Amino acid sequence: MDKDRIEGKVEDVKGRVKRQAGEWTGDSELQAEGALDQAKGKVQNAFGKMKDAARDSMDDANEQGDEKEVRPKDEDAA
């Protein structure tokens, strides 16, 4: 799991807490700050997922490349 996914999730949760606290206390500034933190966290998490998917694709491609059998040229046929 990419570190951006973890940090993004933490930011998202932090934003949810701030937003909810702002709702409970009637602090619209805290609410807005929390919503912004949530949005940043979701973007960072999505970026981390994209990096994970790219890494997985590269790993799959490398595994398929390793599975191809390399045959030496038959020197007797020359």
C-alpha cells in the first residue's frame, strides 16, 4: 500500500472530525476547514491508489515477461 493512500486516509478522517466538530459547535469556519481537509485527503488517497495500480501493472508485466521461455539457438542446425 502506497504511503499516499495512508496519509490521504488520515487527512480524510481528520477532516471528518473537524467538520463534525464544526457542525456540533456551530463553527462554520471549522466546518469549512474540515471539508477542505477531507477533500485533500480524498485526492491524496486517489493518487496513492493510482500509484498502486501502476505498480501492480508493472509487476504483472514483469511476471509475464519472466514466464516466457528463452530457448538457445540450435547450433547443430546451422
